[in-house]
Amino acid sequence: MSGNVQGGKSTAPSESHGPTNTGRTYEYDVALSFAGEDRDRAEDIACALEAHGVTVFYDAFEKAELWGKDLPTFLADVYSNRARYCIMLLSQHYASKAYPTHERKAALARALSQQQEYVLPVRLDDTEVPGILSTVGRLDAGEESVGEIVECVLQKLGSRDASRTPRLAALYDSSLEPTPFASWTLFSTAGVSDQSVSFGSRRADGSPTCRIATTGREPVGVCKSFPSLRGRIEFEYQVEFSRSAGLNVFLYAIPMQETGIRRSGLIEVGADVQDDSRNALSPYRRRLVVPQAHYGDEKWHSAVLGFDFRETPTAFYTIFGPRVNEGSVHPAGGALLVSRVRLLAVRS
């Protein structure tokens, strides 16, 4: 965790414990260890894992549990004893900050005492982190999407108690829509041109595809709304090209407010009007940031975006929003393809 307790929702730890191949049970399937500067990436992973029924120790999920605790003692116990695996997000910040160092020492002490892997490193940059040997297998967040990281975690966990897996109801499947993407709406802060968004079969198997493109700096995208505040969005994407000097391709799960008296249009949680200038950096959105390694690689990538807006103030429904340039500090021309979109709600 980052060393403070803020943001996110507060939930009690699961009372259901996942079995390991040694017969021992743990309170959490996974404990996330990260620096505060890397919180956005940690939260993406935590929410996506939770949407798959994985019990996750993530500090923003545990505000009530952490409140008033002696944190060094409590965290040492979590990372030493209470999780089946520890995912470490390795970065220059993780190597130098006090709480990540404390968590890492506890996790490595646990790793030394057992005969199977416990620490699962995910590299965010090229920093060498003390205690993590270069020979230890790791994932690279620059090459793997959040969905691909989550898939690896699920493979590690293997078969879990089915009673802990949320029941999911499929609300939408782009491959089954009679007129592909007919229920989607267009997004642009500069007015959508005919060339900004197009729909058609661009894949070898004929799967319907949405193409979002711009040659300029304006934010463009599409929106698909659905009546759920908890669930996951499964999709595949390909970045045809990007001329950005940084990151400019994003996919969002956006909590929306109910329209009513003196409030009309698509108004996000935290805003008062449609297209509020603060929306792109809203702390309420869930984000998948497409890594630059995927730009122009001519490959389709599978991804999952988990979300839980049940405790988000005024949230009424959710929008899935693929975007080019919205939220980028380096906006530029780019083209994003999205296909095989499935919207799934968690049934209570």
C-alpha cells in the first residue's frame, strides 16, 4: 500500500478462504504492495481482480479495517501470513518509499519460509528493487495490459471455491447486436466528424469493430451506457497508430448521475454539467491505460475493466468509454479499434 488510507470503497475482508495446494487457507487470494505514486495502476488491478471473484488486500478497500490500527504491525501480518500471493508493483518509487519497503521485507521473509512462489513482481519501470533477484520471473506492465495481468493471476490461483465467484449477468454483447454498435453514442469535445468514428467488420473472422480516430489533438471516442454499478467490461482492442509523445489511448468505466430537474444530458459523478472540463481526470472513473508497447503493434489485446460504483455518491448507471486523447497530457493523432465488447453485471 502507499502509506496512507484514502479513496476507494470500504469493505470487510471476505470470510471465505481460498485453499492452497499445501492445504492451508488464507483470508486473501492476493495482497497488493505498491507505492502511492503508482496507485492508479494498483487500483486497476485490484478492481479487475475483484470483478473476477478474487479476494484482494488493497488498502482503499480496507479503510475501516485499517482505521486506528498500528499500521506497521498490521501490514507485516498481512504480507507475511494472510495472503496466498503478494503482487509487488516494482518502480523507482517502490524501491525508495518507507511503507513499500516494510511490506516487501515482510513478504520476502514469508517467501523464504515456503517451498513455492509467493512474490509475484510486476515491473512498472527498469528500477532494480532491493531483495528482488533478477532471476525471479516477472511481468512487465509496459507489455501486458491489466487484463493480461489478471489472467495470469487467475491461472496462478487455479480452481477456486465457486461459491465465492460473483454471479454475472451478461447485459450486452457487441457481437450479437443486430446493427453493430447501433446503441452506442459518439463523444467529442470539438464535435464529431464523419471520419472520427466508424463501424464495420475489420477482423478476419468478421467480428464487428468500432474504429475511433483523429488526426488532431481533440478528444474523441464513443459511449455505451448500461444499468449496473458493479461488474466488469470485457473487450479486445488494437491501437492502429499514435503520434503522441506519451500516452493518449484510454478506456474508461464512468459512473453517471441520474438526470432530473435542471440536469439533463450525460452528466458524470462529480460534475454539474455535461462535458465538464474536469471529467477526464475524475477520481471516480476506472481507467485502463493502454501501454505504449501496444501502439502500432498490429495485435489484438484482450482486456478486462472491473468496476464497483455502489458506494460512489450519486452514481446511477455506468458508461463504457473508449477514448483517444481524453485525459492525455500529450494529445495527438491516433486510432483505436475496439471489438468483442461484453458488459457484465454482478448479481447480488
